[in-house]
Amino acid sequence: MTTSDGQGSPGTPAIDPAVPPSGTGCAECDAGGGWWFHLRRCTACGHIGCCDSSPAQHADAHAAATGHPVVRSFEPGEEWFWNYPEERYVEDGPELAAPHSHPLDQSVPGPAERVPSDWRSRLN
């Protein structure tokens, strides 16, 4: 992985470990009243988006729109990275600015008050 200072393997995406996450939930779902299954954090700018199993898939859309190709899980206890262009998990990467996940008391899926009762049937 390459950090914003250019350190790391050639040809790998830039990561800015100093950038904090944009919030505790999917930015677009929160703005539009939607809900998410799991959350992903852009390693370039900190944008929090919903995962590919979520109805709106905002993390993937953010990567495509911005050219920021790597996300890290924003779920408690998960430390993996995903590289969209290479379609693979990345085991290693720099420590990112805290917090490293959404709050432990935040529901999954979430937010609880917006999750429909048939949410399982709406997953991708």
C-alpha cells in the first residue's frame, strides 16, 4: 500500500492515514433518510459509505466517482482493506486515524429507526 507521502509499493493506491472518518454512518444514506447493512471507510478522504450488500452501495459509488480505490471496513473488530480496481482484500495497510469503526451501540443494520422490517430481502 502507498501512503500519501508516497511510501510503499509502486502502483498501489494512495492512503492518507491522517484523515478522520466523515461520520459514524453512511453520508448519503444519512442525508437521504436511507439505511445500510455494513459500513466502509475511504482510505483517501475518510468518506463513510454503505457496503455492496446494502441497497444503495454508496462506498462503491464513491470509489467510482472519486477514483479513491481502497476502503477499510468501518465495522467493530474488522481491520481489512478492499481494493476495488483489483477486486481483492488487502491484508496490510497503515493505521488510520481514529475512530476505527462506528460506535459499538450503533445497530447493524442501521440506523435502527430507518431499517425496514423486511431488510434481509432488500440486501444485494
